[in-house]
Amino acid sequence: MENFVFQNPTKIIFGKGTETQVGAETKKHADKVLLHYGSGSIKKSGLYDTVVKSLKEAGVEFVELAGVQPNPRLSLVHQGIELCRKEGIKFILAVGGGSVIDSAKAIAVGVPYEGDVWDFYIGKAQVKEALGVGVVLTIPAAGSESSPSSVITNEDGWYKRGLTTDHIFPRFAILNPEFTYTLPNYQTACGAADIMAHIMERYFTNTKDVELTDRLCEATMKTLINNVPKALVNPTDYAVRAEIMWTGTVAHNNLLGTGREEDWASHAIEHEISGIYDIAHGAGLAIVFPAWMQYVYKNDVARFAQFASRVWDVDYNFFNPEETALKGIQKLKEFFSSIGLPVSLREAGIDDSRLEEMADKCTGSDTYTVGSFVKLNKKAVYDILTLAK
């Protein structure tokens, strides 16, 4: 196990009716906020009215900025930065899923910065300060509600890049599983793939002697695998939705990565797919992860065999652990397919005409690599994308 520092400052408020607390919770941080959300689904569900009522009752003024899209856009972030500066806003309330939260975080770091906020996403500048962010979560997927990360898409070249800094941990996150009842099945499935990927990026590690976090990862994955199919059959089962929502938060609040090297190559590769083709991030991960596994599993056959045995209940073949490992990869692929996700680029309607471009954008050069479980150069990324065809 490696040395580590673990701190997660986000206050989690979980359960039925907790959205009514948003005004009082926000008031602790600001008297005037930017209310940031997506295309309007929160108005259809009634959540918007509840949030607005709660803010008004608490005496919190607000200015609205709607229109966040999946794979949130830099252009809207720029609008939000200018709006906050104009209105003197020091706190942002994100009501929605990971895209809304990531957009809010980008605005938060951009307001006090004199340059272009994109500088932070390409490593040109380091974040020194940010506005506060609060969250009312509607989609369990990205885990952004209690993570220090944000991912934004730049329409100029369709680059999708991430930022991680302790300055953007949300101050609080309100999670009511009831607001996930109306999610389309496909969105629930995409969220599940995103959550699963967050766990696997930590699980597949070169670090030895990490039994506790191995088992925490395995339990979290099994909980997800057990409950997602139930949610697709009965979307209003509170117990099931609660398990999925909390799993999504735990998957990406850094607890599961303590003391271990993490990978993140699959996320880097997927960002090029959804950056160009604008598919759901979870759908892209369902395509990339099995291909990545197929490419790298020989680096540690025993770990992949453990994944197969402990997560998927595959009988462990001690005489041929590679056979066990391959069955685990196949089980993951079958799971994604069973919940309605594409498991190849072809199934997602993507041809192979831009594989080289995606590999080049992912690595930036022939010498730069992504990932740590196996360091992947441009050719390796291209080969994984080819396996994903």
C-alpha cells in the first residue's frame, strides 16, 4: 500500500425530501447565487419549483443560467463566468447531473482568473482559487457531486479535457434518489457504466497489498451489478435507486483509490470519442473498457482473474487463470450489453475513419503516454480503438 492523504470536504445530505433543505444550506455560503441547470427536465419533474421556493424562503437571491448539454461546452462556461462577474456572484448552485456540476465547477475556477479558463484544462495554469459550488444531484453517474474533478468540451477542435483540483470539491451535495425515478433506462445504464468505470480505473492497479480497497471496490461493483437491472424493470423502487445513487458517489469520492496507483487510460481514450461524436460518456466507456482490458490483461493476469472470480462469480481455474481472466472480461461486456449499452464503436454508429485522429489527440505525440497500469502510447491507443470497432 502506498502513502496517502484522504480528505473529502463535501457535506452529503441524502434521502427523501432533502431537496427542501437547499435554501438553508446555500444561505450558509452566500446571499446571491448562480442557479445552473440543463435543458429543463428539472422543471418537468417539479424540482426547479422546489429549489426556487427553498431559496426564496431562505432569502437567497439567484440568477439563472440554463442550457448545459451532456459533454458540457466551454462556450456556456464562458457565458457563466461573465454573468457571475456582472452580477457579483460568489457561489454557484448546480441542479442536475455530472455535466451541470462540471460546468459549474469550470465557471467557479474561471471567475477569479484573468486568463481563459481553458488554460486550467490543458495544464497551462494552476487553479489558485474558485467560487463555492453546491449541488442538488439528479443523475447518479459522474460522481462529480463529491469529487475534485471537472470535464469540459472545447468546441474549437472538439477537445474534451479534465481538471482536478481540491478547490472544486462541492461544499455540499443533496441526493434524493426519488429524482432518478424518471430517468430514461438508457440514461440509467449510461450512468451505471460511468460508475463502474470509476471503480475499475482504481481497481486495476500495479500497487500490491491493497486488500481492503480491493474488497471495497469489489463490493461497490457487485452492488451496482445487482441493482441496475432492477432499476430498469422497476424505475420507482426507492431502495434500488438509493443503492445506485450512493454507489455513484462512493465510486468517485477518492475513498476507493486510497493507497493505490490509479489508471485512467480508458477515460482519456473515451474523452476523444465523446468529444468528437458527442455520445454519452457512459456509453463510450462501455465500448472502451472491455477493449482496454483485452489489450492489457496480461500485465497482471492474476488481478483480472480475481476480478472475474470475486465480482462476476466465475469459477477460478487455478490451472489456467488466464481462462478465468478472459471470462471476467466477457462478463463485463455481456453486462453492458444486457442493460442496453453499445459495446463496440459500430454499435454506437461510429465508423473507423477517425481512429488515428482520436489516438493522436489522446496522447498528443508518439512519446507521451496515458494510463499507469500499462503506459499506452499513440500506437497502443490506436490498437485499443481498433479492438473496440
